[in-house]
Amino acid sequence: MVSQRYQEFVDHLRQAVLAGPGVTERSERAAVASRAGALSGGGTPAEGVVPGAIAGFVDKVAGRAYTVTDDDVHALRQAGYSEDAIFEITASAAMGAALGRLERGLAALRGEV
């Protein structure tokens, strides 16, 4: 659990990325963030199923973001995703991964890992 000191910031971030207006469904953004968070040590995915066309991309952003290339983005465009949708998917995955790592780090500091 994030300390109370930062919980408001985390909640605001989640709200902006997952519940704000966008071209992708909120449920899809939540599933992406949940999957990325789980892959980054934040437990098991809690929300929905990530569509197969973006699952590999989400996994790459969550675990090896430095390896994402123009070819990955091009493949998503070929699968029918707009630039805005790709941005929203990427932001959701990055946020989920970051919060998963944060939770894992905080658990380690508490001696739970």
C-alpha cells in the first residue's frame, strides 16, 4: 500500500489515465494497466482481458520499454489502432508498470518480499 502521503497523487494519476476521456474504452485502459502492473510485480491482473493485438506490446512496455521501436507502433497501426489509441495504451501500460514496481518496492521495504 502506498503511504498516505502519496496516495492522493497516485489516485489522481490513475483517474487521469484510466477514467479520463479518450478514444479507447476505459475498461481496456484498466485491463492494460492491470496486466502491466502484474507483470511488474504488483500481483495478479485484477481487471479485464487485454486484446490479443496489443498484449505483446503491453508486455514489452511493462518489462522492456527500452526495446519498443517504430516497428512495434507500426504493427499497432496496421492492426487498426490510431495514434491516440496507441498513446493511451502506452500511457496505461507505463503507469500500470510503474505502480506495480512501486508496490513491489514498498513491500520490500516493509520486509514482505
